[in-house]
Amino acid sequence: MAFELGDPVRIEMSKWGDRPHWHIPGRWLGSDEQGDWVGIAAGTRMVRPGLEVVSRNDQVGLVPHADHPEPERWWVATFHGPGGALPVSVYVDITTPPRWDGTTLRTVDLDLDVVRESEGRIYVDDEDEFAEHRVTLAYPAEVASGAEWSCAHVRAAVAAGRPPYDGSHRPWLDLLNELPPT
């Protein structure tokens, strides 16, 4: 499917076992060597069961290209512009390899998150949730190992400031700001 700048798209994340999770509307920004970029403007309503959040800041999401090697595709990154409710600059959800289904991006959130705070501290969040769900939701061994490998790989890339964690998102945030409101 071909997208045009500003086209509406959706990010739909589930939890293992097809349990509903985040549903986030966005706008298509474009693609580069890193992947597909989706804009999430300040004021966007993001929902999951039991929680609704309205973004206070602009964000851009990055989805690795489908033609990248599968072991390198187990994530979806979000880069936060200034003014957010939390002191976060990068938030990477470790997921099953995401796939486009028309205008909807679908993936399964595997609990682990790599976070870089605005001040630079980097950490992995929800390791306890991953350990619990690995057992209670019966993650297959290849899913658990894929998530663990991806988490370590992404954390190292964020810490080293390797693309796309080197400021590559800034032009995409600028482009989001240039779009007319919907």
C-alpha cells in the first residue's frame, strides 16, 4: 500500500494471546533507511483497556522495514518531542516483528521496553512483567529469545547513539509540525 504524506494510519498493539493493548492514531510521514515514520501529534488520544492518555507532546514512531532481517525487527520506537508528561526522549517497545495491514500497523507487545530519559539515563523497563508473562501467557521459546535478543541489541544501540538513536528522528518531528491539523 502506498501512503501519502499526512495520511491517517493506526498503530494497534496487542498482548500475547490476542489480548487488546494500545490503539494509537497517527499520520504517515515517510520512509528512510531506518524504516517507516509515523507522526503522533500533541493532543492525540491513545487508548488501551483501562487507560486513556492524551499526548502532551509531539512524537514520531519508527517501524523497521519489513525487508530488514527478522531478528532485527522485534521493536517499535517512539521519539518524544519536548513538553511530555514524563522525562522520556526515547521509548522502544520490544515487540513481535511489526507488519502493515493496509493503513494499520499490527504488532504484539512483549513487555520489555528500552527507555532513554531526557537527562540521558537508559534502562530496561518491565523485566518483571516479561518474566511473569513468559510463564503465565506461555511465550514460545523462540518468542522469548527473540525479545531478549532484541532488547539487548536495542539497548546497546541506544547507549551508543547508533542510528536511529542518534537524532535521526528530529527532521521527522519537524515534518510533523509542518502538517496541517486534522
